[in-house]
Amino acid sequence: MNFLKQQVVDFLNTYRIGKQVYYDDFFKETAQLSISENLKSPRRTAIINYLLALVDAENYLEIGVRDPKKNFNRIQCKNKFSVDPGIEFEDNPVDFKMTSDLFFDKFKSNKLKIKSDIKFDVIYIDGLHLSYQVEKDILNSLDLLNDNGFIILHDCNPPSVFHQREDYNFKNSPAKSFWNGTTWKAFYKVRHQSDLFSICFDTDWGVGILSRKQYPSFNNINCKVQNEFYEYSVLNESRQEHLNLSNFEQWTLLMEE
């Protein structure tokens, strides 16, 4: 077989295998889950602005900005501060061009151009979507949060096991480029703290909210099925209880009562 014929055979084999994969049940189901999730509303920006207005916020902090046009620039608050190392967005027009770890270290050492005694009404965490880093960001943020304030997390409700893969760069999975990482594990873990209350709105890949104050429908975890090894299959079976998954519009009606 000459070289050209071999290329044709290789192409046809690749096409045949690729077609089988593309129409695999995992790929079809995951693709539908991605589409469904993208159609949900409201988006995180609207939820953040609602909570800012709810507590008449003065100070807002965003950890993990990437392109500020996507969220930060649309946030309505008197004083806004942003942190991002600029790995994913070269322009990186943020206040503090550094990792969140370095930001919190410098903040606590009073080495930033910001008052070290400032407290934030809302802190939005959307940085590295790996559980160990999200947990660190949550715990550090709690030191800077007002008593009635909110910590908001994006990507707490991955719709499939492929969306919660650890490696973002593996884009040949059924989830393709959609990625929530393992944020849900940090949110689930912190929900066990008795001094914190939380809820996760079932929209925009899961918008998790943490607070020291027990707002309506906020709770800490009380689930018969525990997930001590943080397995996705267990989360999927008890998603409602593990995340306190709720509808945002229905929650706002409770707040108006």
C-alpha cells in the first residue's frame, strides 16, 4: 500500500472511531446537560448585585476576574476591588495583580494600598477551581467578611462527572471546554461548619452562597447520606441535600415576606 492510500485508510479509521465517540451516550447526554445549564437564569452577576443591594453594601471583593467585562465591570457597588494573577487574561486590568494567596498574605501584613481594617459585604470567589484552593480562598475570605455579608462561589453544581474533572486542559472529554472543576467539594466541606449557613442557587453552573447569618432557607448540611470521600456519584444521588440546591426566584420571594 502506498503512502497516499495509507493516509486515506488512516483518515477513514479516525473518522469512524470519532463518529462512534461523538454519538456515544455519554457524549450526547453530557452535551445536553451543557446546553441546559447554559440556558438557566439568572446569571451570577444578577445574583451578586441582588445580594449587594440586600445588605446595602459598601465594599465588594472579587477573587478571580479574568475578563472584567464578563462580571466585575457590571457589579453595582460603591467600592470594588479585584484580584487576579493574569494567567488567563493578559490585559489583567485589576487592582491587585497577584494570586489570591499572595493577596491575603499581603493584606494581613498591611502591605497593600487598601486599609487593613476594611470589611467586605460581598466576596465573590471564581479563581482556581480546585477544591484545595477554593477552601483556602473561603477561609481567608471569612476573616475579611462583615457579619451579615456573603461569600459567593461560582461552579458549585457540575452537571456531570466530566464537568468536574480536575484538569481543565483535558478538553476531549464529553464536557468539551466546559469546566467547573472541584469547587463543589470545598462548598460541600464548608457546609458542615456549624457557624456557617449556605444555599446553592440552581443556575449558572451552581452559585453557592455562604454567610454567618441564617437567611431564609440557608442551612448547614443535615443529610443522612454523607460523602466522606467526596465522590461525584454520591453527590449526584443527593445533590439537593448536599448543596442545599434552590431556585433563586423562589428564594427572593421569601426575602420579600
